[in-house]
Amino acid sequence: MDILIYSPEEQRQRWVAGFAAALPEARVRAWAPGERGHADYLILWRPTADVLRHRRGLKAVFNLGAGVDAVLALLAQEPGLLPPEVPLVRLDDAGMGAQMVEYVTHATLRYFRRFDAYDRQQAQGVWQPLAPYPREQFAIGLLGLGTLGAQVATALARFGFPVRGWSRTAKTLPGVTCFAGAAGLGDFLAGTRVLVNLLPLTAATAGLLDRRVFDRLAQGAYLINVARGEHLAEDDLLAALRSGQLAGATLDVCRTEPLSAGHPFWHTPGLTLTPHISALTLHEETIEQISRNIRAMERGEPLAGVVDRQRGY
């Protein structure tokens, strides 16, 4: 079989070597500018249209991450880049779930135990214990209950917090109060103290984190965005932080990455930034999962993680 890999140039040869070792029966090569023609499988991350254009014999395309919005954006502009019968397959966890649980749990407990406030007090030379938040009133809401969101919701429920989850379609999770669809969004948001966004980026979810959402949360709520920067209306977030409707926000993603030096997020009180590290793509786990899927397809077995292009995930 013939496998073609496209990823950031500094990582490309490492992926080639890893997949060549995992699939010794395959010819594994890196994409080069102007390269066209046959490939059985494409393994890629944020490709240009040229990577997909004029490709013959494709059996499947594998994305080196859980989010496929970059590929779907290309297909929206040029639908013929990938025939509908060729499956687009995303990573299904591959070690990202544990990382996401760690990140969101840390950010949530930081707010619950008021460490963000103690950081500000230290900077001001203030020694003053603060009243703790009542745990039973510290409702945590998860937007998105997919592979990663479900793990985060379940982990937070173990701390005894009232945990809510919202998804496009109805789901059931032990210890989590679940809401679904447009009709359930208002009740999900009402009284939520920490809002965690783990939604896929689609036309329906872009810009969802805006003033209308913030105003329905509990006064002095917190936002944790670990999905995509395009989910967030940036000016609405800044206004909510200034007004006190939001007491703080932790952002692992931004609309433009890296964040520009002059962006107001760098110096906004109450806003914590990390450089898109909440759930990194783990090399060995990713190779193992994609290789397993390729061998399954060669045997005529179903694939795990196939994207519904109409839904966007």
C-alpha cells in the first residue's frame, strides 16, 4: 500500500519514520510540492488544497488530530477535493483524553479553590484568606460530550461538583445532568458557574461563546475554552470580564495562533492563556491508532472515528 503524509515540515520526517516502522508492508513517503498522483492513504494535518487535489486511488484520509475543521473548510471551498465515498477519519482520543482531563480539572480547581484570586493578592502583597465557594453551588457545565468531553465530565463529577453536559443529541452519563439541542441550552447555561467548551467547530458552533451565552451564566462565572478560538466572540469576552459577569477565563485556543504581540488578551485581568497545549497529539499513540485503522480497512472491517461531513465531526 502507498501512504502519503503531510504535516508541518519540522515534524514530517518523524511521522514518516514512525509509520514506516509500524507498517513495514507499506511504502510511506512525505508529501512534496507538486507531488500528485496515486496514494492509498493520506495522513495529514491542516493540509493545503494541493495535498488533496488530483489524488487518485484514495481509500481513506486520516487526520492527525481530533478536530477536522481545517480539512472541512477546504472541502467547503472545493467539494471535489475529496469524493464523498472516501472516509475522512479523525483521531479518537489517542492519549488526548487523559491530558484534557488534567488540564480542565486543574483550571476548574484553580477557580474553585480561588487560587486565581490568591495570585492577584500575592502580586499586591495582600495576606487575606477568602471565603470558599460552596461546592454544591459550583455548577460546572460541559459544552460537548464527545470522546473528550465525556471523560472530562465524568472526572469532574467524582469531585462532588454538580456537573452538567450539553450535546447536540441526547446522551446519558453517570453523575452528569445532561441537556440536548437548542431547547436544552438555556436550562444548561442557567446558574452554571464554570463553562467548559469542548465542542467541535462547525457552522452551527462558530461564535457560540458570546454575550448571549455569558449573560445566562451565574454572575461571576468562569470560562474555559479548550476547543477552537473561532468558538469565541473575543470582544464579548472582554466586555464580560470588564463588567464582572465573568470573573475569569482560561483560553488554550485563540482565533489566530500564535497570538499577536499587541492582542489585548495578553494583558487582560482575569484571563489566563496557554499555547494550545491542553491535549497534544501523542506520537506513538497516534501512529498505533491510525495503523490499526489502516489494517482494519485492508481487511474490510469498519473504521473507528469516521467523520460525518454534514455534522462536521
